[in-house]
Amino acid sequence: MTNTLILNLTRKELFKAEEGAQVTPMHIFCKNRKAGGNVMKKLLNLSLIVLFMMMYGFPVYGLSVPPLISHVNDYAEMLSPQVHQDLERRLSEFERSDSTQIVVLTIPTLSGEVLEEFSLKVGNSMRLEQKNIHKGVLLLFAKQERKIRIEVSRGLEGKLTNLVAGQIIREIIAPRCKAGDFGGGISAGITSIIGVTK
């Protein structure tokens, strides 16, 4: 307890703490009204800054993995409801027929994180949630940075190699996305991934 309080102590109070005298949070915050008020203002300001950073996508402790509640997780709002529904249906059917889980994740921004590192973080999260799934693919879009990545589990590395994944991104997904057709790009990419991993 003394170690946490020591940052708020004056020099005189510091010697008391070192001598083993009991120093309570009430003693520090309510030493006088002025000092207590200043501390509370600082804490309030700090809380507001952290809240603002979290609301607007600034990294506080690194970008956390958003909940993967379905096969299609469109947090960047890049897909129309019709495309979203169609992709969800196709990917659910493919998982039932081939035991291969394909997940689409779009995020507004990477918030300074490296794409490859974040995609691995999401992939690890998928493996923890679905322990019985050994064949999985993540199609990740970072909207603000305009970056795309396909992350592949070990069970599919022989079929969906880095070379093939790169070709799908460059030749099929990226051209459509550059033209503003995000739904068409993602749908075409998913069709190619399903074709390769069947």
C-alpha cells in the first residue's frame, strides 16, 4: 500500500511513510480542501482523456481484438446488409460441409498496430474460441490504412500458401476495393479462398 501512495506524498509525509507511520488515502486527499480538489481535478481530467482516446480509436494499451460474433464481422461498415447476409450464409454452409472456418473482419483503423501482428492476434483469438477447428482463414481489412491480409491456420498452409493468398489480394480483392466496390472485392476474395481450400 505504501508504494502506491508514495507518489502523492509531500517530502515531510514521505519521511513518515519510511518510518513506518500509517499514511492513509484520506490523509493524502483531504490534507486540505485545496490540495484534495486539485488531485480530484487531475484524476477527472485523466479519466476524460482516456475515455476520449478509447472512443475515437486511439491506442491506450494496444488495439484489442473485437468480438468475433459471426463469420462476417463488419466493424468498419464496408458491406451492405445484402452482401453481409449472403457472405454469412455462404461461409456457414462451407464450415458445415468442409469443417473449414473462414472469418471476415473489417476494422476502422489499426490505431498504429502492425497489420501482421494484429492479424496473428485475431487468429490466436479464433483458435482459443474454436478449439475443434483446425482449418481456419481470416480475411482482415483495415479501412483507414487500406490494408488487407489473409491469415491462414497450419491446417491449410499446404493449400492456401502465402503466394496464393498474395495473388488473391492483389489480383482479385484490391482492384475492386480501389474502385470503391468493397462488397464485390470481399465476395470475390471469399469465392477464391473457398475454391482453394476445398
